[in-house]
Amino acid sequence: MTATELLQDRYAATVMLTYGVPPVALARGSGCTVWDVDGNAYLDLVGGIAVSSLGHAHPAIVAAVTRQVSTLVHTSNLYLHERQVELAERLLELLGSDGRVFLANSGAEANEAAIKLVRRRQGPDRPVFVAAEHSFHGRTMGALSLTGKDSIREPFAPFGTQVRFVPYGDPAALAEAVGPDCAAVVLEPCLGEGGVVPAPPGYLAAARAACDAAGALLVLDEVQSGIGRTGHWFAHQQEGVLPDVLTLAKGLGGGLPIGACVGIGPSGSGLAKGDHGSTFGGNPVACAAALAVLDTIERDGLLGHVGKVGDQLAAAIEALGHPLVTGVRGSGLWRAIALRGNAAAAVEAAARSAGFLVNAVQPDAIRLAPPLILTEAEAESFTAALPGILDSASVLA
């Protein structure tokens, strides 16, 4: 047996199989490359599902985490520490707004905090949330109630939250759904797990207008789209729309677990003492990593780099003219290769065999969410190999 197979057997015997048994057992990484336990190298175009903003073993994160671990690892929220305050200040600065930040450990937890914040601000007379079909906001019970994917939501119903689902990208349907009983509209600026489907131009502005007209709050879930993923600090900045509540996670920590619920303007005071909490939220080590991520993105000009390399990557894929590819969606280094038929699983497997990690996010779509430091040469190595990968997948599918 290979080292991978041995580890898979141990995994299957001891770990709950909520993910099945993963096909690759990773041992280490450097930059945009990872190696499995058998020594095989892969170009990582998944990035821990848009998490590894600076790739693997980036010196800025290594230094920040090492320094913090040697100083103060944990405080709980009975006490404050400077990294937590610095991170909250920095996020508000990047948003260009006043407000307050609740730090958590994940995107789902950030969205749970957002739900409670909305409840506190809006009260019991507005019990309804409006969310989008095919959306994804997390798997905890509150976040799952907002997730517009029946296959993962229905087995755990009923929920304590009333949610009205509308077709994503349809401003008329959204406006009709937002009435006096609506507490908030919760949207992703681009559907992530739904297949990297960007909102049509003007959709977020229409959502903002519908919320303002009805007295509802606008909550934008940027767990996957935030922190430079689209070539902007936050995807909603492309539309010039400011939400009432913003949720973040994934790329913020560059690999360490952290989430943030940002209450903007009056929503910053939506939660009072005792309303919410987290033992590990705002952990000094995770905050130090997040600050290193933000500093590096700014210092190294990665927002512009992401836009440039992402556009080149998308253009090169479309230029192939391969019969299995129907188009490329997304922006920055967050793209979906749209496929003819349900060939995504076969493409993922063929890419892995060729030394590239990609994600079959939908049966007909491959998600690319590589580290923001992906070089032009690395992107070109993938597009050069892609025709052979697609040919192989056509045989497998």
C-alpha cells in the first residue's frame, strides 16, 4: 500500500466520514505548490477553498504566528489584547466606515453572529430573512437555514428562522420579497458553492434600495469573496454598495481559523454585552496571522496582481476553444470553468493526475481559487496542461 492508502485507511476508521475519504493526503506546502505523503507535487488551484491567501508557509505568516505564539497564545474574551483591536481597526479602515467587529473562528460563526445582530436590531415584528436560491452561508443551524441548497438544508429542518428564498440575480423578485415583515436580506456578492456565479451588474444596488425602502438590513456574506479574492478588498466595492453587516472568514487568516462579523454604522451597536460570545474568537495567533495577510496584500500590491493574473487565466482558458468548455465565470483569482454536461468530477480527477488541484464545485463547473500570489508562469502551466486534462476527462466522463 502507498503512504496515502495507509493514511486513508486510518482516516476511514477514526474520522466521521462527512467528507468521504479524501483522495489526497497532503504533507507540506510552499508557495502555490503542495506535496502529498508519497512525494507527489501539485499546483494548488483550490487554496484550501479560497483560504490560503498567501499560499503555503509564507514567511510573513510564519514570522507573525511564531512571534505571537512565543508571546501570548490565548486570552479568552475576559481580557483584551492588542492584535484583536488592531485587526478590528484595520477592517473598518479597509471598509472606509465606522462600525464594530465581532471576531469568531469561521464563516458559519460569523453568519450566526450576523443573524443575532439582525434579530437584536429589528426585533420580533420582523421575523423574516430573505436569502437566495443556490446560496451557501454555512452548516450550523442558523447559517444553514439561510442556505439555499435543498439537499443540505432539508434533512435538518425545521429551523427557528423564517427564510424567504428568491432567485439569485433577479431584482424584481427580491424587491417583491422584501416587505414590512423582513428583518434582513442576506446575499453573497457572487455565489461561491453555487458555482462562482457573479451577481448581475446593479443587483447589489437593487438589494440596497429594496432594503432601504422596507427598513430591512442588508447583510453581505463575503466569507469566500472577501480579502482580495476578486481583486478588491471586498467584492461589494466593485458595485459601490455598502452593507449594514458584512461577514468574513476564509482568506482573512491565510490558513488560520478566523471569522469576522462587521456591523457597519448603527449596526455596530447591534449586539450588547452578554448578547454573544466565543471562547476562541479573536485569538491572538489568528489575529496576528490576519494582520500579516492584510499587510502583505497591501505591501506587495496583490490586489492589482490578482486582477491581472485572473484576467489572463480566464482569457487563456477561453482561448483554448475546447469543446468541453462553455465559458469562464468570476473575477480576480476566483473563477469557474463552465463545462458541457456533468464532467466536473472527471476533470477534477484528470487534473489531479496531471499535478493540479482543482475543485468540482458543481457537476458542470470547476472552481479555481488559488493563492493570491499565483504567478503568471504558474497560471500558464495550468492552461498549457488543460487541453490534455479536458481530453482525458472526456474519456472518463
